[in-house]
Amino acid sequence: MKNISILGSTGSIGLQTIDVVREYKHKFNILGLSTNQNIDLLEKQIHEFKPKAVCVMKEEKAKILKERLINNNTKVYTGINGLIEIATLENLDLMVNAVVGTIGIQPTISAINKQIDIALANKETLVSAGFLIMKLAREKGVKILPIDSEHSAIFQCIQGNQNNTISRILLTASGGPFRGKQKEDIAHITPKEALNHPTWSMGEKISIDSATLINKGLEVIEAKWLFGIEVEKIEVVIHPQSIIHSAVEYEDGAIIAQLGEKDMRVPIAYALNFPYREKNSFLKLDFITIGKLTFEKPDFKTFEGLNLAFEAIKMGGTTPAVFNAANEKAVELFLSGDISFLDIIRLIEKTMVSHKKIAQPTLEDILNSDKWAKNYVTKLVK
Ligand SMILES: NC(=O)C1=CN([C@@H]2O[C@H](COP(=O)(O)OP(=O)(O)OC[C@H]3O[C@@H](n4cnc5c(N)ncnc54)[C@H](OP(=O)(O)O)[C@@H]3O)[C@@H](O)[C@H]2O)C=CC1
Ligand SMILES: CC(=O)[C@@H](O)[C@H](O)COP(=O)(O)O
Ligand SMILES: [Mn+2]
């Protein structure tokens, strides 16, 4: 039995992780769960899995849940300290980080310090603090197992090839709901249109990131840290069918790709069962039904956010943290109807220009830069 905690168990990845646990009931025991505020769903999960402890980020919601669980053995925590508690519970073997945004940084670092392996969906954590996290994980001998579909694909393609040099990573992208559009076509699109992802069903924030192609920018940075590869060797390829989840080219010209249905439970199950592949009931890919797979160059002119991501990682230091934080805040403002779709990019750019980079940041510098960038974007919009 592997003891796991799921941070963000009420979200898209969280729920699919729960599904994976149901699929392999005999293999996993849930010790901890967490939500931002969805206590109704968390309560159902508590009754099903009887975890030792849960965290409800919002204090007022945590209070209500505590009252509902008066005769229950599950402990209810709240706030960032509560989230860290769930990430570091005694006897935990694996922490699944499925929260959205940089709130995931501190629990990840705390779990690594306790030598708990991480299954990581929360890409913002690596984009912002990748250098510190990967260094700490190496020092503590902790595994960071990717859940993000492209990174899981790359991770699968490098198994058994660790002694060979990668010449190129082919990072696939669906192109999002506005693939093929010009800037003027997307200037006035609504959140509903932007949330309509062509191939995946995901949480709101990542869906908007896919629409701006910033998701791919975040993923380039995530891949750099996870696989220790220069960004110059990462090529973004638009692949509208989302069947090839990414590929790795070696020096001899051989390209190894990972393919599969558009089902996040496959990379989640791989991370949870690593290094084993366990049988499951998930839908399998049928080549004949797919017919053909196509590829295109990304449109950097329309989707400038992708350029900004490359710029941010080349600048290094606290710049990727600022790029990420400005995006997080701008996406929130777009979803609440306060700014337009193209404002997302304008706000990130302005924030990056005004930022005074710290070249060798500590964790505190990164958390401060994150806070600064989010406040800066808020002020720009007021
Ligand atoms: N969805 C997908 O298919 C994929 C997602 N990812 C990445 O995985 C991560 C999660 O994405 P996704 O599942 O789509 O997101 P969702 O928005 O669906 O879920 C996020 C989860 O985190 C909780 N949460 C949100 N804000 C906070 C906060 N401030 N403090 C504590 N908990 C919080 C939510 O609680 P509540 O329910 O109360 O809102 C929810 O449980 C993201 O980093 C995303 O980029 C990567 C690849 C694919
Ligand atoms: C499922 C997954 O991993 C997402 O990150 C997905 O890749 C988003 O689709 P885009 O390729 O459109 O960004
Ligand atoms: Mn992805």
C-alpha cells in the first residue's frame, strides 16, 4: 500500500487522481486531501476515503466543515500551514500536487524536505521556483514525477535512455481554441469562448493558458527544470489532435514519442505507479479511427505570450516567477470580466518590463516577486 495525499482533490486533476485511486484500490491509501473552498465535494471524499486529515484553504469554509464533521476522526486544517500539513503527513509516501498556482510552492518544498516523493501537476510551482525545487529534490533524493501530459510523455520517452544525449524535445501543443486566428479575430472573445478547449477538459486557469498559448510557455520552462535541458533544444510543435503527447529526439536522429488517448488518468496512473505500468480499464487508442496526425508551426505573432515565456526563462532569476505571477493575476481578471483577452499579454509584458530582476533568488525572493507581480497587475488595471 502506498500512502498518498492529494492537494487540490476537488479540481480537475484532483478528481482524476481520485479516479485512479479507485481503479487501483488495493494499491493506494489516501491520508490527506485538500480544497480551496469546495467543502461539499471534500466532505463526500472524506466519507469515501476516510483520510487522517484535510485542509480547506478558506478559513470560514474550514469552520463549517469542522462543525459538519463533529463525530468524525478526520482532522481539518486551514490556510497555507494546513496545506503544508497535508503535504507532509506522517508515513506519507507520495504527495500529489494538483493545486493551481504558486500556492503549491511551499507545500512542495516542505514535502521534499521530509523526503516525500512528489507527483506534480502544478506547473506554476516549477516555473516560478524550478531551480530551487530541483536542486533540493536532488539533495534529498526525492523523485519529482511529472503529471502534466507532455512532461509525463517526455519522462516516459527517456526511461532506459538516461545515458544518451537528448538533441531535441518536441513539445506538442493543441493550438488551443483560437488556432489559425489572427490578433483582430481574438481581441473581443469572451471567457466562455476561451474556456472551450478543443481537445481537453480542464480547470479554468489552464484552459485560458492554453487559449493564449501561455500554457506551452509555462511547459517549456517546466521541461527545462524537470529534464535539465536548455530551452534552445525545446521545440514547440502544434499538433491539433493531441494524440502525440510529446517526443524526444536523440543524437542518432531517432525520435521516441508517447501516444495515447486524451485522458489525464494515464499520466496520473504512471506517476502513482512509477516505475511500473499497471493494467487499467481506461479507453485505449485506435490508430485506424484517428486516421491522420498533423503538425504545424506555432504562430508567435498572434500568440505573443509564448515569446514572453522564452524571454522570461532566458532572463532567468526572478523573471519566470514574475511572468507566471502576472499571468495568474491577469487570467483571474479576464475570467471576472475586468480585462480583455489580449490585455493578458499586455499586462504580463508591462510587469516584466518594470520588474527589477534578482539573479540568484532565494525562496523568499521568489515569493516576494510573485506577490509584487500580482499586486502590480492589479494596480495597472485599477
Ligand atoms: N486539468 C488538467 O487536465 C491539467 C492540469 N495541469 C495543472 O494542474 C494544476 C491543477 O489544474 P486543474 O486541476 O485543472 O485546476 P482546478 O482549478 O480544476 O483545480 C484546482 C484545485 O486546487 C484548489 N485550489 C485552487 N486555488 C487554491 C488556493 N489558493 N489554495 C489552495 N487550493 C486551491 C481547488 O479547490 P476548489 O475546488 O475549491 O476550487 C482545486 O481543488 C494546474 O497547475 C494545471 O496547470 C496540468 C496538466 C493538465
Ligand atoms: C492535458 C495537458 O497536459 C494540458 O497542459 C494540455 O497540454 C493543454 O493543451 P494545450 O496543448 O492546448 O496547451
Ligand atoms: Mn500539458
